[in-house]
Amino acid sequence: MATSDPPPTEADPSALMCHSDEVGLCAKCWRKTHRYGRGGNPLCSYCFAAVSAQWGPRVRRTPRA
């Protein structure tokens, strides 16, 4: 049984671990995510996982230091 992603009204876990001025909306689902600053990504972790599965290991996310 596959687990489904939480609804877009719930913030991505990355948004809870960064400064509030680095939070923005995911470019795909509009979920609040860590979008700006060091370690930011325009996609939330759920949308990034789907893109990563499609593109393979060539797509990577820069980890937050």
C-alpha cells in the first residue's frame, strides 16, 4: 500500500527547518517550502521526489549545510 503525500495546505518539512524569510511556494504544487537562500529549492520535497524519479540520478538537491 503506497502512502500519499499530505495535502498542499500542509507545509513541506523543509519549511519548518529554515528561516521564515527563506520560505516560498513550490513551483509545482504551491506548498510552502524552503525555496530561497542556501539549500533552497523551487520544488517541495514531494514534487522533487517525483522529478528525481523521472530524471534519475542526474538530478540532485544541494543539501543544507
